[in-house]
Amino acid sequence: MKYITIVARNYDEAVRKGRAQYGDELRIHSRRDIPVRGGFLWLGKRTKTEITCYLAEGKAKEAGADRELLLHEFEQEAKTPAPDSLQADTTESASVASAADSKVAAAPQEQGSSSFDTLLEHGRGLLARNDFSEAFIDSVLEAERTELETGDSLPTLGEFELQIVDRIVAAVDVDHSSQLHPPKIFILLGPTGIGKTTTIAKIAALYGTLPPVEFRRKVAIITLDTFRIGAIEQMSSFGEALGIPVFSAQGEDEFYRLLDELSDYDLLLVDTIGKSPRDKELAVKMKTLLSVPPKEHSKCYLAVSASMKSADIEKALEQFGPFGIQSLIVTKVDETQTIGNIVSVSAEHRLPMLFLTDGQKVPRDIHKASSAYILNLLQGFGMDFGALWENQISR
């Protein structure tokens, strides 16, 4: 006798799957529920049903065998509940099962079609609420549509949300290389008012004062922002509080001299001019200044605010892109409730994230970019990402 194992989301799905493949010759021998975990961090705990069947080939080929009778017998067998769910009085259950027999083939397809559309609309609403771009939303839902169409069964709402989260996490690219090994000359670019000066001070503290003494880098700050009133004074105040030297350069000759004099430092953080698209003179000035550092020892990073509109972020990328952006630093996360705009831009331009800042306090309000941090900023999902992450870490 030939035995067959079929696995599906639930008992009815397994029976329908078996019937579709083997027809009226299939007979159910036993069933069991299997715990399954999947998704991001293996958080999607659920169960699947496994049924063991055999093919009653002799019975199907008996002379005079009534095909309709065999089909009815199979359908009755398909309605058999799990052994541990049986009750003493099964009269009412048997009556309900009998009334549903005629609908067993049609109902799942109708219900599945409705649920299919509901899941996709739910996903679109979640992504839109978190301010993901239309292009990002369309790419995620197209991938989900394909998976739903080719899958054996529809996921529950919670499982579907975890699938969406998986795709968001897959889109979050982190510049781990720069986090662990920042370049000798770290140049921070960004529009005016984005918080570059405060961010430079936070990065200086992150590498120069916070680690244990044996792991600290020798850090200095160079500001090129001599145009904005009070810029040098503000940076000098930060440097004095942190015990980190601050220097300023007004031209390329002075910048070149400073780089040579500070060559024994491990990390030189360069604060640049907040360029405006209408300030052609400043644009030319910065282009000249940033041609001074040797390319093999320097990298440029773009600061963007989490509260910026997607169009404004695109504009900043257009302005600063010619300098060669290594990754993004996201400022002012505390001033918005969504992060989808940043994740979308990062994914669409293939620019990883480096740091995120969420306040004015130096050095506390800076965080290395991570999937866990991004998840904590998502809105509307039916799960506590913070608690889930902490549980995983504690284990």
C-alpha cells in the first residue's frame, strides 16, 4: 500500500490539496499538527497540519463501483475533526457537517478571493500610513501578490503583517563598515538647518569619548562652515565640552594645511557648508574645498531629516550626489512619527543608513542604524516590535 504525506495550513486545506491531486482514491490514515516558526527573527509562530493518506486503488477499480458514492465517502472523511477535539455529543456537529457537504468545493475559493484582496489592501494601508513611497509600496505588494498566488493557502492577518515586515527589513541596508571602521576623513554633507553641527558633535563623542579608553579614537573636528553666523562658536562649544579639538578652514589652502598637521589623528570629522540650490557661490566654494582631501582616506555622508518630504530628500540627493555619497545619516527622528520615506529613498537609491539621531542631547541622542531601530518606528502593525526584539535578545 502506498502512503502519502500532505502538509497544509489547516486540516481542510490538506484534504482539498490531496483530493485535487489524487481524486477519489485517496483515504486519510492519520493527522497531526506541526508547530512552525518563520519570518523576521523567527517571530511568526504558527501551526500547520500534516495528514498521512493512502490510495485505495483496488476499491476504486471494483466492478460496478459508484463514483458518486466514493466521492461522498471521501467528503465525509474530510470533515472528520482532530481526535483531541471530539466531544461526547456529536449530534449537532454531524448535522452541521452534513449541511455543509454540498458547499465544500465552492466556499473556500470564494472566501479565499475576498481574503486575498483584503490582505493586499491592508498591506497598502499599513505602508501608506508609514509614509513609504508609492514605488516602494507597489514593489512590496507585487511581491506579496506573487507569493499569495503561488502559495498553498492564504496566511492569517498576523502572518501577512510579518511578511510585510520581512520585506521592510530586507530593504533596510546598514553601513556596518563605516560604523565599525569610519574613514580617516569623515565629511558630513546636507542642506541648511538639517542639524549637521550637532550630529558632528554626537559622532565625535561616539568614537572619541564614549568607548573604554583603550578603544577610543583620537578625534578632531574641522568646520568649513565659516559662512553661517555663529557656526564656529557653536562647534567650538561642543568641542570644549567633549574635550575634542575644533579647527576651522576658510579656504582650500588652510584646509590642506590642517589635514597635514592633523595627520596623526585617527578620525577627522568635517562639518561642511549647508548648500542651498540658489547659492551658486557657496556651491562652487564647497566643490573646491572637497577636492582637497585624498579620496583614498575620505568618504562623504549625507544628513537628511526624517521629517523631510520625499521630494525634498530627492532634491538633496540631486544636489550632493556628485560628491559621492557613502550612506545616509537621518536626523530629527523625534520630530516625525513615520520613517517610510527614509527607508524608501534608501532602498530606491541603494544608499545604506549609518546613524539616526532623535534629540539635541550630546552624546546621548544618536544611534547606529539597525533593523531593530527602524522596526520600533513603524506604526499600525499589530505587534510590539520593542518587546519582541527584547525577548529575542534576552534569549
